[in-house]
Amino acid sequence: MSIEQNHSKFVVKDLDVQYDDFRALKEVTIDIRANAITSIIGPSGCGKSTFLRAFNRMNDLIPNVSTHGSIQKDGMDICDHDIVELRKSVGMIFQRPNPFPKTIFDNIAYGPRAHGLKSMTDLEEIVERSLRQAALWDEVKDTLHKSALAISGGQQQRLCIARALAVEPDVLLMDEPASALDPIATLKIEELIQNLRKDITIIIVTHNMQQAARASDFTVFFNMDKDRAGYLVEFGETTKVFTTPEKKLTEDYISGRFG
Amino acid sequence: MTTEVESILSQAKNKRHLKRQKTIQTFGFILVWVCGVLAVAAVLWIIGYVLSQGLPVINLEFLTTRPAGGVSGEGGMSTTIVTTLYLVILTIVIATPLGLGAAIYLVEYAGDASRESRFIALLVKAARTGVEILAGVPSIIFGLFGFALFVSYMKLGFSLLSAALSGAALVLPTIIRTSEEALLTVPRSYREGSLSLGATKGYTIFNVVLPSALPGIVTGIVLSVGRIISETAIFWVTLGGSYHLPKSIMNSGRTMALHVFMLASETRAFDKAMGTASILIITIILLNLIINFISRRLTARVTGKK
């Protein structure tokens, strides 16, 4: 398996995340492989989103959150990365599409502009490239200067992906990116994710077991203990996790016996 | 048998209950209507009365000649229109940056700062309470404050500057509170979206948060404009009352509202007071229409409908 030999993008060691005195995640240790799709599954409230938001330090924005343990990206602790550079290289797609109330063009150009790019020709090039990458170019090329809020939900989510791609990240974090979308829009997003994996490491939280099974290379299964703290149950290649899980709990969850 | 009787009885009881409910409902409905009609009628009556008394005096000459002064109240109202405009612009220029800045601090930064230091938390709390209290302070108190501080202590005299500084203090709570509300309604997802692209907090505030909050902020500013146009007492003790056109911000002047007050209290020209009052009312009505128009346009732009 070539994917097994991919180098580690992230090395997570003993990650603990705490909201005040509530422990949301405990002792998570895991390697995330580069240029692969890793999906995170588990019952609601088991800390999947919290785990995802640890990678680009979005948890820092929430008051009273404390993080212990370490996450290394490309061999360097994420706390030692400049926060701007970190978030630039680790893009994030949210559960609900969140385009800014600006034109489609200005949405895509937002990231590059925030990092100081002013040249209009460069921006135009980036906008077109990003929209093509997100398979949205043909649908919006004539309405680039219309509001991004006027397009459909599925298109908005692809727009958000294009917006993240515009700053050329090497990781994309996706928090149930299709949960607010209809089946066809979901399929388009999945197709898009498959096309992106060549160049980008993708970590995706999903509630949809089939989605995890058919679309990802690795699967991480989280559960929560009796204190509602999330912990890692099993991690491995998706085919293994889904066909011959090591843990009984994983098997029960995958076959729909709880969660 | 007994159960049948009981059920008939309870049905009758239900019916009576329903009928009573309906009567109460009709009564309440009438009451609400009467209140509404009375309120609107009172407003229309006041406006109608002022306009019917004032409109006959208004003509181009009245609008374009200066007041002549004296007890007869001769002349028009031209300088008061211009002075009002000057004062509005100067006050807003002073109050908006201060108010908006305070609101941005309170919404975007005060939370983090308060968590880091007890002292700052206390200051922020004091500032919030201060804003609440200031919003309810009568305008003449601001006038006295302005008179004591700007007019006499800082020796700015009765001047546009003294008046604008006092006026700014008066409208500051309005601008802070409306801007705060507007900033709070900006969804967190916009902020997260921007930060997740590596944009800094400042860039996020200026490029995503403020544009989205603009309709609310503009509404606050326009409300303040209305307040400055209509306040009288505060400017009586800070702007003076000179009917000449102010040549610099250090000159005294007279706003339209002040002109109405002076004509009515110190001259025989009650009709001209009514004429000026009519112009004042028309200005306020126009201002309200402008608020509606602007906020609808801006909201449409922000929400992407057209």
C-alpha cells in the first residue's frame, strides 16, 4: 500500500482539550498521513469537531478552552508555527456554507487580499484557478460580480472550498461539509474531495458512514466515555476499519447498533 | 346514564367557556385598535396643527433671508438652516469614530481583555454601565456639562465647537449601543471563515464584520442626526444663539430648533416660529424616510438579495 507509506502530515500526541472543567477530548494520539483522506466518525458530542478545530487552532477562539499535549505539522509543533501561516496552510470548511456577504469574486479573492496581494491580474488568475479546482467555474463564470449569497447551498459550499483553496493550503479540514446539503450537492462535494486528495491532505468529520466508507483512505473512530469525554477507539485504513475492525465497539457502531 | 349527563354538562361548560374567550378576544381587539388610532391621531394632530400654522409663512424669501433679530422677529431663517447643517456634520464627525471605536472594542476585544485582567474586566463593566446611564440622562445635563467644561473652563466660548463636543457626548450612547447591537448580529461564522483563511483579527473586523454591520451602524448615526436637529436646551447653553452665520467653528450660532424656541419666547413672531417648526418637522420626516431607504438598500446588499 503506497498510502500507508505516505509521510505523516500531523503527529498528534496525548491531545487533551478542556472547556472550563469539562474534558472534551482525552489522550488522543494519532498520525495523519499526507495526501490522503482521513475521515473521523463517531456519535454526536464525542469531540470530533473539537479534534478537527485543534489542527488550525480554531479552539483558541473559544473562551476558556485549554489544550494540552502536542500536534506537530511537518515536524514542527503547531504552536510554534505563526498563526497566520498555520491557518493559511490549513484551510477549513464549515458545516454550514459561510460565504461572506460579498460578490463571488471578492469571496475567493478575500484570502489572497488578506495576505497582501493587490495585483488585479493575479487575483483574477487565482479566482479562476480556485473556482476550476472546486468545479464551480462553469456555473458562476458569468456571475462573478454578483452576491455569493444568491447561489444555491451546494454552490455556496463549493465556493467556500474554492475560497479556502485560493490561499493554497496543503491541508483541508472539513466539518461535516455536506450535512446541510441535498444528495446531489453532496455527491458533487465528494467528487471534488476525491480530486483534491492528490495535492492536499484532507481530514473530514462525517456523520455519514457510507460517505466515510467510500470516500476515505483512513478512518478514525471516536467515542465518549461515561464522563462524556471523547477518546480515540480505533484508527486505521478505511477498508480494515469497516471490514475487520479490531474493537467490538467499532463493529457495533459501524453496523448501526448505537450512535 | 350519569356519564352521559356529565358529558353533556361538560360540553355545555366548554361552549360557555369558548364564548367567554371570544368576547374577551373581541374586547381586546377593539381596545388595541382604539389605542392605535388615538396614538396616530395625536401625532397627526400635532403635525397638522404646526403645518397649518406654519406653511402660510413659508416661501422662498423666508427660507433664503437671514433673521433680522429684535423683538419683532423680522426676517427669515436661512442662517439657522446652514448652522444646523454645520452642527450636524461637526457633531457626527466627532461622535462617530469615538462611538464606533468604543463599540468595536466592547464587542470584539473587551471579552478577551477581561479574561486576562481583573482590572480591565472592571473597567469594561464600568464603561457598559456608564453608557447605559448616559443614554438616560436629560439633554440639559449634557448642556450644563458642556457649558462648564467647554464653554467656560476650556474657554471655547459659545461656539459650534463647544456645541458639537457637547452634542457628541449626548449622542455617543446612541451610537455606541446601536453599533454594538449591529456588531453582535454579525454571525460568528463570518468571523470564523475569515480567521480560518489566515486573516488577522483586525483585517476580519474591517473587511467582514464592519461591512455586514453597516446597516445598523448607519441607522444609529442617522438617529443621532435627528437628535441633534431636534435638541434645543443643550445648544442654548453651548451654541449661544447668535442669528449670524458662523464663520468658523469658534463662532456662536443658532440651529432651527433654537430659532423656534427664541422666536416663540422672545419675539412677537409666533407665526414665524411655526414656520420654522414646520421646516423642522419636514426635515425630521425626510430623515426618517432616508433611514428606511438606506437601511433597506444596505441590508439588501449585505443579504445578497439583488
